[in-house]
Amino acid sequence: MKGILLILCISFAFAKGEPDVAALSTVGKVLHSEDSKIKSDIGWKKDLLLMEDLDVFDAQALRIMMALCSAETNKSFLIVGEPTKTFRYYFARVAKMLPPSGCKKLSHVEISPSKLQGFMYSGTTDRLWRDKIEQPAYDKDVVLYFSNLSNLIGIGTHSNQDTGVESRYADAITSGKLKSIAFLNKFDYNRLYQSRHAYVLNAFKEVIKINQIDMKKVDKMVRKFFKINAPNVTISDRSYDYLYRTVEYYQPNIGEPERSLTVADSMIRNVGMSVSESSPNIQIPSPYTNGFEKEFKIEESKASSMTIVFDYFETENGRDVLTIIDGNNKSETLLKISGKKSENFSVGPFNTDKLILKFKSDTSQVSKGFKIKKVISKYSDSATFDFSSVRDAVMKAVQIPQWMMTRDYDVVRELFKKLDDDVVGVKEGKKDLVKQVKIGYVSGRTDEKPAGSLLFVGPTGTGKSYISKKVAEFMGMRLITLDMTQYSTEDSFDRFLKIMSNYLVVYPYAFYLFEEIDKANFKVLDRLYFMLDEGIFYDQYQRPLFARGAFVMMTTNAGHQLIIKEKDNPKLRELVNEELQKHYRPSFLNRFDGISIFKPFDDNEFYQLAQIMTSKKVIKMKEYFDWDVSVDDGTIRFMGENGQSKLYGARPMERTVENTISLGVSEYQINVGVIDFGAKVEIKKVPGQTNKFEITVNDTDTLLYEVEFNSNSGDKKNLFFSSQAKELKKVFESDRVFDL
């Protein structure tokens, strides 16, 4: 009877202490498991390797580990800080820290709250929590991590309840049934602390606040990162300092150590790789005997990876197994192989320079065995990273043009000419843009405001968006366009904050175009007001994001009728300013570096538009179809006259060019024959005919065609033809649907 009782006690103790990591991995990711059969999640491997034996967070990590190993009931910690990746390094350090002497070793699993959500039936989430969390983790030697505690709150809320599984989580950590570490960004922490969910925050044994990471700690992390991932690379202390200073200036919206490690990762990706092959004498007897065991070692010093190619491999499937282990981390099994494989079967690459191969057969059947043909090793080439290497990596990470880093100002010097050659009219807009580019990116602006901020005012189709696109293109910078009609309601404000903050984090140096700013909700305008005034954009967490590298352009059609009617009035600017104050607060308008007025095109400018658009059309046809297309001046003048519209600007001209040229090509191919690649195509205006043209292909076949214009082509043609249409025009005018 005593023997039976002893067996039951031992079984109970085992069940109580050993976690079911396999079950936990179905709702999370394994950082580290004491079960050698379960590997660490690939998404955590790099961080775990970096933080092993790195003492940068050991003051807090050691305190956490001591508590996890203590006799205290509550073994839970809440880490609070900026919404960055830094918390992952805390998690990784705790997971890789050896427990104090006499303390049980622990497994570590990150839980994904989204995998706990049950959608089909009420109570599904409760069952998932019971089956996937309670049974495998409660009172077991495992630590559960939550990367964002706020994502857990509310999951599994029933229609007749006001709490979800967070209540079970809070009870579990308070009672000591569950060891857990969670992260919560400080903005959500302040919000939840004032809410009915404050009890979840108060359930933790201790709150650890992540302060700004000391640069000495950042330096330790970056140096170890290079040592692990690029051991053949040499970097001077001055280059390290240059890296930290440069990335801080050009990437202010990502905290340390994340931003420096991002650049370091970019740098090692550019290091070349050498490949070598070796033929180790590794094989087992063929056939091998029952119960045969053998261990081999393969070492290629300083190799970044190794791949094994077998001459042959044939063992009893599932029973006679070759196990490959990382020689630098003998607790990590990389692969198990069994069965019959094809000739020249290969495994890997394994990211290590040492491998241990263990073969073991059982006492049943035997087979041919295996022989290794060769080992392919890859090595990082030796390299020295200097200032230019750091600069190139920062440029890639922050996506800024090279001229800005090297201060090669030819781009700015040539900017006005390039704009003048491509953008018709809008002289004021060109001058304002070039002036602000010089001030923002060349002069060494010392305030924190955006590099430039301009409001483009004018009728539709006058080039407000087009000139924004071209200035970004000519300067080699990204253009971020936001259609403000998408943010016209109060409900869209949070979406705007998320989108805008993501852009500023990824593209701190870019041109930002806010289309039709008059359509934006007043909350959006208020947030942009602060960005223009302070150079800081406050995201959904009220986190300040710097916009000093951004060039802000906004467009509005406010006052477009006034500009059309008074375009030659010497007091136009005063009139426009008065009109703008009817739509925007004076304080908002006063935050712009300049307000550029885009006037309607005159006859000569419409002719230039026709020339430029025709030229671009011809270039595209050459690119797509290899056609050598020529368009005579008579056709261009015809389009310049008939594509004019003071009300609609350049867009009717674009349609006119498209109609005139594309129609001729399509009519020819339908009525005469397909135009082959490389053909010569000529389009000419028929003299003395109002709207007739001829298209000739390869100087042989000619087709006469006629172009008719609809009501959306321009102002020169009568928009209404029938008597009914004339009556309809009167109705529209009387109802002021539009103003001719």
C-alpha cells in the first residue's frame, strides 16, 4: 500500500511541475523550453542569442528571476515603457538567464492573445483558456509572457459580462498559480489605470518602468550583434560613435537600441560571403549492426553556416535515427533524420560553425547506413566598416537620398530648372518650393519645425499635386500622399493618427502631401497645426514624433472661383487671404512658411501643356510598343486650343491629347492592320479641316480620322448641342449646381 502511495505522489509531483509546452506553443511562441524536443521560435532566436550573457538589463532581470525562484506567492511582473521593441530584450534576457543555485529551471513561452479568441460560440475563449493555459501552465515550471497586455483585456467577454479572460489571468497571478511577465506601453498603462480594468494592473507583484536606454548599454548590444553576426568585420570606435550620432539625427522617431540595431543589421547584409567545401571521412558501417551507436563532430572555424551533403542515406525509418546538434549549444537539436533518402541528399544550412552528429539504431532491423560526401561552409568576408559604410546603412534604413548625407547640393541647384522644364506655369509655386527646400535642407535650420510647409491654393487642374510629385522625384525623396477626404469624420481621426504616425516612423525624411485639406475633420487640422508649429506630431498614444525632416505641402480649392475671376488683379493675394480666412483659422494659416497661389493657365501655357503631354505620351508608346511616334505642330496647336479649360485646368488637356493620339492609333489598327513593334508612326493635322487628322505607318498606309469632343474636353467647344441640353443648362445655372 505504501508503494502504491509513493508512486501516486511521484506522479502527482511530476504532473504539478512539468509544463505542457507543446500545448502552450499552439497559442504562443516558445522562447525557451527545458524539453529539448521543442525548439525556440525562429522569431525569437536572434534576440535570444543577442541577450545570452549580456548584462545590460541584469539589474531588473535578476530581480525578476529571484522572484520567480522565491517562495513568494505572487510571481508576476508588469514592464511599462515606450511602444518599441525594447521590451523584447528584457524578455529574452530573463529567458536566457540561468536561475540561482537550487532554483528549478523554467520554460518560457510568449502567449498570443489573438489565438485565444473564440469566434463561433459563447464560452469558446473560456475553454481555450482552460485547455491551453490553465491545464498546461498553472502551478507548473513555466513563465508566460504577454507582449501587449492591452490585447488580452476584453477577449472572451460575454454579452452578459463586462470582463473577459483577463479576470482569470489576474486571479491566477495573484494566487500564485501562474508565473507571468507582461509588457504594456506607458500610454495604455495610464489609460487602463483610470478604467475599470485597473484591477488587472494592480494584480502584478511589481511594475518595472523602462527608462531611456543608456548609450553605454546600447553600445554593448551593438558590438555583440556584430560579433555574433559578422565576426570578420572590423569597426573602429569612432565609427561606432558616428553610427549612434547619425542615426539619432536622421531617425528620431525610433528609440534605442532598436534604431542602431536596425542599421547594424543593414550593414552586415552588405558583407560578402565566401564558400568552401570539405570532405570529412564520416560514415558508419554498411550495413551497421543492431544497437549501433556512433558520434561525430564537424567543425569549420568561423563559418557562418554549414550544409551537409550525403553520398547515401538509408536507415530503418523511425527507429534508426541520426540526430544533428548545434556544437555551440549542445542542448539545441537542429534536425533528426531517418529512413531512405535520395542520392546527394542534403540538410542545412545550419547557422553554426560546430556540429555534433549522433547516430543510434535500435535492436530490430538494420540497413545500409550513411556516408557524408561533403560539407559546404559559408564564411563572412573580412571587411572594415568606416564612416561611408555607416552613412550608406543609415540612408538605407531611413530612406534618405545620398546627396543629403554627402551634402552634394547640385540637386538643389538644378531644382528650379527641372521644375520649369516639366511643370507649366505656376511660377509662384516653383519659387516658393525651391526657396523652402534651400532653407529646410541646405541652410542648417536650427528649429524643430518641418523642413518646409506650403499651402497650395488654386482651381482644380492647375498643378498643385503634380508639382508636389515632381519636386519629390527630382530630389530623390519619397512622396507620401494623404487624401484628406478620407479623414472628414470624427470617427476617422484615430485612423489618421495611426497612419500618419507609421509614416513618420518609417519615413522621417519625405515630402508629405495632404490633398484637399479643407475636407479634413477639425481634429485632424488641430493635430497638423501642432506639427507645423512645433515640428512634432502626437500619435494615438500622445507620443511625440519628430517631423523636422518632413516637407509638408497641403492643397485646397478654397477661393478657386475668386482666383479664376481675379487672376490679373494686383490685389489678388489680399483677396485670396481674405477668402482663406473664411475656411481656416488665421492661426492655422500663419503656421505655413508660404501660401502659393496657382492661377489658371493662359493660352501659351495651354500650348506648353499640350507639348509636354504629347512628348510624355510619345515616350510611353516607345517604351511599351517600341513605336517611333511623331506628332506635327498643327496637331499640338489644335490640342492646345481645344483642350483649354479655365475651370478644370490641365485635366481636359490630358484627355484631349489622349483622345487625339490614341484614337488615331486604334482606328488604324481596327481598319487597316496591326501596328508592329518598331514601326514608324506619324500623326498630322489635315490643313483646312476643323478636327480631321491623318495617321501614317512606315511611310506607306495612311488613314484619315476625325476627333469629336464631349462635354468634358475643354471650354472651347460648346458643351451643349441639343435643344433639350440647352434647357437643362438653364436649370443647372438657376439651381447653381455649377457656375460657368
